[in-house]
Amino acid sequence: MKKESKASILLGAAFLMATSAIGPGFLTQTTHFTSILAASFGFVILTSIIIDIGAQMNVWRIIAVSEKRAQDIANAVLPGLGVFLAVLIVIGGLAFNIGNIAGAGLGLNVLFGVSPTMGAVLSGIVAILVFVVREAGKAMDRFTQVAGFIMIALTVYVMFTAQPPVGEAVVKTFVPDTIDILAIVTLVGGTVGGYITFAGAHRLLDAGIKGKESLGEVTKGSISAIGIASIMRIFLFLAALGIVSQGLALDPKNPPASVFQLAAGNIGYKMFGVVMWAAAITSVVGAAYTSVSFIRTLNATLEKYHKWIIIGFIAISTIVFALVGKPVAILILVGALNGLILPISLGVMLIAAYKPKIVGDYKHPMWMTVFGAVIVLIMAAMSVYTMYTEVPKLFA
């Protein structure tokens, strides 16, 4: 494989994972918690980045060295475990997609003033059409690239316009006034929870970047992916902090949109609507496709009708949101739920790292094992605590 080609694939995998993380939930979670924690949210971001890196490095390396997909690794650890993991991923992906549909609804609400529910239904129809008309998928990919550039550029512009108290943010990142467990679990779940981590790792596997000889590149790629997502998170945090520190209130129904509106006026508000919708609709397509890919290889019938299963997946997501509503609460819940899946999937990967029938003579670094095990324990404890005590408050 040519050096340029391999570098391109590694960067593509990193962006695949990062853009999976940077969706409507990412935007909503970041601004929502900044409005609550202010500069102390920097500590949450720092903690989540450390956990994200530990989880990502372990998963990508083990998949690369085993040369197997996640569900196949799990089945090799214990027969039937791969099916269990696939079901968890699909459930998490469904919750994630409900959040993505919610984000698409919010985007159309910003652009055209339609209700978030109507916007979600219209977006769900568009997403389904992507799998009916193949050419629409190519057009959507190009549109997403343009929207991604606009998103980053506009966020940087808003950050400078908002004039955030950077010094205070740095201090509170290391010495926070308060520590919010729900925020940590939500951010980690929204960045490396559910299917997101596996998307990039499976991309490398399909491209032939695997085996012990590729571990150095795989590790760098996994860290790069977290780096891309984290840089965007920091820019958005500082933009929101600048608005909050001025004493301006964010709209609880659509917190990220109000940040852009308060900083860049009505033009910024409308541009944000385009970016929010584009990020959401492509996340709907990506989450549905990737989630179903976890189960389509388990059964010949699922493989044969996988396209219709994807369409049904999107339809169910849309219907559930239309009936439940509360888009912001759902976007927060999605991250928390995916945070609950992470300790299970990462735990399976760590066990697999010590099975010669899976990884051969590969020796997983002890520090990575300890790092990963600590993350499993911390995320398991925090996720259970969050699901029982904090999440119900979102729907009170």
C-alpha cells in the first residue's frame, strides 16, 4: 500500500469517527452544560478527553491486531456474546438516531420556523430517500463536507466574537467549582459510546490496515480522531462561555442555535440551521447504516433485507421522536445511554486482548489494560448512577 494512500485512509478513519461524534447531540450537549457549569465545564471536557483516548486506543488496537470485527471478537470471547453486543449497539444506535432526528427537527425549525416535530418527520423522509435513490447519497456526502467547513469556520468566528474569558476557562479546567457526573458520562458517551468508536476501527479493517505491523499507525489514528472532535468541542465551549459570561441566557429549547444567534445575529442563526440540519441528517444515515452493519452478518435473512431494515430503523427513530418530543432532553439522554454501553464493549475488547485464539502472540501493553480497566469501572459506576438519579430529572 502506498504511503500516501495509507495516510489518506488513516485520516479518513479519524474523520469518520470524529464526524460521527460531532453531530446535533455534540452541539446541544456542549452548549447545554456550558450554560449550567460555565467555565467549570472545561474540567468535564478534559476528563472526557482522557477517558476517550484510553477507550479509543484499546478498541482500535485490539480490532486491528485480531483482524476481526467487534461482534466477531465478542463471539470468539464467548459464543453468543457478539450477538449480545450487536443488540446493545443497535439499541444505542436507535437511541442515537432518535437524537439525530431531533437535531434535524431543530435545524429545520431554525431555518423555516416549522415545529421540531414536523421538521423531524420531513427529515426522516429525506433520510429514507437516501437509501431509495443512491445518487442522493453522493450529493449528501458533498453537501456534508461543505456544511462541515461552514460549521468549523462559523464556530471559530463565533468564539472570537463572543470574547470568552479564556484565562478563567483554563483555571477552572483544572480547579472546577463543581463536578457534574452526568456531563462527563454524556460527553464520553457522545464521543466514543455505542457504535462511534467501532466505525473508524472497522473502516481501517476493511481498508486492510491491520495486524501488529500497523499498530503504531492505528494508535496515532485513534488519538487523531479524538483530537479532531476535541478541538471542535473546545471551540464551541469557548463560544458558548463567551455568551454565558456576558449574562445572556440561552434558549433551553435550542441552546446551540441561541449561541450563534447572540454572537452572529440572524445570519449566524440561519447558517447554524443549515449546519445543524446537515450534520443531523447525515448522522441519521450514518448511525442507521453502521448500527445495522453490526447485525447484518449474523443471519442470511438480515443480510438479504438489510436495506429495508435500515429504512425501518430510520422510520422507527422518527416515529418515537414524534411521539415523545423533548429534543434537547433526548439529545442529552442519548449520550448518557451510549456511555452505559461503553464499559460493556470496552470490557469485552480488553478480555479479548488476552485470548491467544483471537490476538495470536500479541502482548497488549499492561498500562493500556490498566487504563482501559479503570475506564470500564469508572464509566460503569457513573453510568449506572446517572441513569438512576440524573436522567429521570430531564423528563420531570
